[in-house]
Amino acid sequence: MKFNALLLVGISAKSTHSFSYRALPAGTVNLSSSVERDVYTMADWAAGYGVQQAEGVQLTSYDGRDYFPMTQSYIPAGSPVMYVPSDLTFTSSKSMREFGASLSQCENQLIQANLQDKVPLFRIFFKIVAEYEKGEESPWYPWLNSLPRIYNTGASMSYACFDCLPPYAAYLALSERQNFVNFQKAIRNGPFSEEILKNVTVLKWAYNVALTRSIDMGGERVIAPLADMFNHGAETEVEISVDGNGDCYAYASVDIPAGSPLRVSYGDPTDPTPLFAKYGFLDESSPGTFCKLMHMRSEMEALGYTFANLLFYQENGGISPEVFDVVLYHVLLESDGGAADGFYRAVVGGDENTKAQYHDQYWPYTKEELQKHVDGTLRDLDRWSTKANSYDLNTHPRVPLILQHNAFVKETFLRVKANLDMM
């Protein structure tokens, strides 16, 4: 396997001649939860194959489990931070070229399940399984051996976990689990050993790696080893791009002081629940959370809104205007069909004056419905958390994260309740 090395102006060159690293255990990557990640061997491996970093950039960990890049030197905005050559990256298109018909046969099952949009991710998943099966013979073995063994994503949760989450979080987490199950079924048509195809632990690990470490570049899924270690931030310091050749570049999006973590955006920072379900962490810097009006989802969709529009805000208990629209539309549908039609036309037609008149006229009913929802959700959160606390951590290791998520939601809802009660 041959790699190209490319020097960028402002980036310190790493040696690309032969190098050595600590001997690794024979065979495939050990996925036992007790095995520590071999991150620094991977960093040496990446440098030897042409990955370059700005002066002062280094991997850091506060707990020995999560590793991320930070800089010990000042990096001005627009400066290169990291470069990963194309021959080291995984992409969905390269997987298709490599595996061809065997991959297409698997993808057909996803397409039949109406999961066409998951095909690029499946190609990355397929490639990871293929490299895992090669064990030490895989050129990417040091990278695979550096990855986490334990994931807290929705795909890794059990039905007992879903029972302890608010409906929206449970819905998103269960969706990830269902996606994994479909990937597991589809790959059975692949050219892998029975030992691999029947090993749920391996397949779930490969799915989590593909999901959490790949980035979507206009429909193309890409994993760039070492660049996949940037953490998420509501405020980011780094932006990543991939050129037509597949080379990956990370640049400073702002002036970065020495001693700063280097972060990218994993998704919408205004609501932590989608990140919780997909990546398995809670971003407590998020300003709000979805208002949990899952029983009004049809009203939300009819008005042209999404979950991202319907927010409760943590800092002051604020409520997004779209929440009031959805709740009022729900109230009117149940009590006055004619008024519901008029309100609907005002909302979708952008008639703010008419919409405001409806809100003024029916405000007591909107407030009452919202209070009922908030009070009920607070009771449910206590019940869900009590149930989670009854679980054995040895068999349900994701309980602490679930409790953290529920506590964040509860704190937000308590502030919304105080706000509503004063209205």
C-alpha cells in the first residue's frame, strides 16, 4: 500500500521514512471493554504514512478513554491544522470501487428496506469489517486498535435503556438501533467468514465506528484517521474539507490560543438529543432541548416544522414561537375545525397578523395545554430516572449517561414551568 506525502505551508513536516512502533498482539483487534486504546502507536503510524499536523498540535486525554487534539501553540485563523493523504482515508466511493459486486449485493437489501440514504454509511461499515477481519495484516490495524471499544450510542442501547428515556430521545436512539439491525442483515450477503457475520459485538462495533467517526461530504462518507479525533463543540475552532483527490485538510476557522482544544461541529448545537442518540454523549452547552411534543408530531409536520424548531431553552425557560403554533393548532383541531383551518392557512401563508390574533384569542387554552404537557413530562422524567437507577450498572453501563440526559431535560423543563406559570 503506497501513500502520498504532501507538505503544506505552515505545517511542520513529520518524517515519512521507515519507522517502528510497539509490537501489537497477533490476530484481530481485541474488542474487550477492559482493553485500553493504543492511541499513541496510531499517532506514530499516521505520521509515518504522511499525516501532518501544525506545530504544537498533540493528542490529549483527561480520563484515558477520550482522546482529542489540542494545540500548545497559537494558530492564526485560516492556517492549516492537519493534513491526511487520500490513500489513508476511507470513503464510500473507494469502498464501492474496491468491493464492487459483493458490496452491491448487500446494498440491494438496504434499498429494498427504503434505506437508500444509508448506502454511503454502509460502504464505510463494510470496509471497516473487511479491515477488521484481516487483523494485523490490515494496513489500518494500528488505527483500528486505537479506537474506543465501548460506545454509548443509540445502536448500543437496550430496550431497557429506551424505557428510561423521554419519547423523543428513545425514538432517535431506537432508530439508530434499527439502522444497525438492517446493516447486520445486509452484510450477511458479504464475502466474510461465518465467525464475523455471526459476531454481533464485532458488527456493532464496526457500525459505531462508521457512524461516529465518518463525516458527510455532500453525500460522500469519509473517515480520515487522526482527523477523526476532533471532538464536537458548540463553538468550533476547526473546519474540515476533502478535495477531489480525497486528501483531507483541517484549517483553523478562528484564531486559536495556545492551550485550546481543537473542535469541529458534529451537528446542530441547539438541541443535544440527536447528538446523544447518534454519538453517545451529552452536550450540556446546548442552549435548549426539543420540547418533547411527540404526541403532536403530525401537527408539527403539517405546519412545516421539524424537531429542531420546537425548542425549550435552558438559560431562561424560553419557548420557541413554533411551539406555541403547534400547541394551538393541536388545541383547535380538537375543539374547532374551522378555526384550525384558518390558523393553518395563516401559519403556512406567513400571515403573522392573523396568526397573532389567533394566539391572543386562544392564549388561555394554549397555556393550559402547555402546562399540562410540562407538568406531565416532569413527572415522567422522575419515573424514568427512578427506573434507570434500579438497573445494575454491570449489565446496563449506559445508565449514568441516561440519567445525565434526563437531568438536563428536567432542569430545562423546570425553568420553562416557572416561565409559563408567570405568563
